[in-house]
Amino acid sequence: MQLWVGLGNPGAQYAMHRHNVGFMALDTIAAVHDFAAPVKKFQGWLQEGRIGPHKVLLLKPATFMNDSGRSVGEAMRFYKLGLDALTVFHDELDLAPMKVKVKQGGGTAGHNGLRSIDQHLGADFRRVRIGIGHPGHKDRVTGHVLGNYAKAEMDPLSDLLGAIAAEADRLAAGDDTRFMNDIALRLG
């Protein structure tokens, strides 16, 4: 069993923020792979399903970004999962917009959701880093991250989320390199 966590903030006012792209990725995966309806559990929304032969739980913490680790920790303890079963989907400033990289472990790069999970569970979990690009100056980071995707970004974002969902079987099987390569090929 694997636990895939999408990072974001709950509430309609945050729905299209760049910071919520982790939530968006999980919603797309759930729709494409016909997951069960979400249930309120572990201070978040949990969906159960299968991707190929793999049982996958999708969790969107409702604790707000800065406290995501509480929700994730609860789910991990309940299912008695090790960090090797955890994958976190999140926005990444230091990656070009609409690019995807998978990384095992590492630092938090100032990402409060990752920092919270790290504090609750440790750092050695798999991350699916979804590029949102850097606005160019550190004073503009908060507005960029907490800003909505621009109208011109909607089609590329939709294509990216569709590619992530379409290639999710590679991720579930542990073939991170093929997952990244196949997404890049789909997006051309």
C-alpha cells in the first residue's frame, strides 16, 4: 500500500493557487483512475483506489499547508506505513513551470508543507516536484506562490496534470525515471 499526499490549502479561495498544484494533481489522478469518493479522515480528505496492481491512498490534508505533517503522520501511523510508502506532490519554485521531477529525500527549500512533514516523519520520502517557476525576486515569492494560475497557463496546466495522471502507473511501480520521461514526452 502507498500513501500519496497532495499539498495545498483547503477552501475555494485557494483552489487555483500555484501552491495548490499538489491538490490538483491528486484530484486528476483520482478522476482518471476512478478512485472512490473522498472521505473526511486524518484531518483531510482520503480516497482509496488502485493504479494497476497497486493499492494507493490519496490524501489531501485539510490542516493548511504549514501543518500538513499532522495529517500525514496520522495516516502513516494508522496504516503502519514506512517512509518508503510515502509520496508527496508539491509545488516547486526552483523548477521551470509545468516541469516535473521526482526526488527521494532532501531538504525543504523553504516549503512549509514539506517542512511540516519532515518535522513529523523525517525527510526520507519521495517527492513529486511540480514546477511553478520563480518570480525572479525573493520579495515576489509569496504573491507568486499564493497567486492563481494565469489564464494563459490553464491549458498547459491541464496538459501537465493529465500527463501526471496518465503516467501514474509508472510512479506506483517505482519507476520514477520512466514516469518523468514519459511525462516529458507527452508534453513534447
